[in-house]
Amino acid sequence: SWWFGRAQTDHDPRFATLMRNSVLPILKTLALVGLTTIVYFVIDSYGLLNFVPVVYMIPVVIAATRWGTLPAIVASVASFLTSDYFFYPPYYSFVMENAQEVVDLLIFLFAALVVSNLATRLRGELDASHSRETELSNLYTFSRRLAACFTAPDLVVAIQEHLSTILGRQAVLI
């Protein structure tokens, strides 16, 4: 047994859930910030962009819409630190010489956190909207089925099928 009792955690569903829901999205987020840094180095070599933090809003928004709040916060902080380390003098240091640059980065961090929160909420609203759409579609199908019933046994069968469909879908969600 090595590294947190690997033999035990391989089959632990809680470990798999933690990896899938927390660790992997954070690692993907950090990779996205790294990719953004590489792309910005290319852009910076041509002198096409002067305000570094704007580029780092991209991984923040992607992390928020794809993986949620925690990865978006990680993207915000990692972007803040990366832009400070690579693009503000003295380079390759977290020390900042210019007070205006400190203010710029703090404003970026604040804006990134607000944007990540809004993007995460928007994603939640979209998911809820899709859920309502599916529910309304199922109710419409059920109402059409009820309208086609001419006898009591047909009505009972239609209700049973609808309830079994709903309960089957809820069992999958649980």
C-alpha cells in the first residue's frame, strides 16, 4: 500500500468521485492557464496586446462554465499569479515595482472572481432550463397519450407507463 493506501482507494467510489469532480477539473484549469500563458508569449512577441490580464479571462470563463466555481477561482488566482510572475517587472518574480500594476492585477482578480461567479450561475440556469424543457416535453407526450385513451383500461395503462418512466428516470438520477 503506497500513496494514501492506493490499493484501497482504487476501488473506493468516494475517491473516484473526488478525482472526477474536483481534482481533474482543477488540473485541467491549471493546464488551460498554462496554455493561455504560452499563447500570450506568442502574442507578446508581436506586441499585439498591452494589457495582460484580459487574456486570462478566457480560462476563467471556460473553467466556470465547464467545471464550476472552485476551478474558476483556481483559474482566477493562477492567472493573477502567472501574469505577475511572467509579464510584470521584475520578471520571474512575484515582487512588483509599480503600484499601478498592483492595482491592475487586483482589479483583474476581482473582475475574474465576479465573472467566474456569474458564468457558474449562468451554467446552473442553463441546466435548470434544460431540465424544465425535458419535463415539459414529457408532460406534453403524456397529455397526448391521455387524449388518445378511449377506455378506462387504456387510461390506466397510459398512467402506469408515464409513472414508470418518471420513476425510472428518478432512479437513474439517484
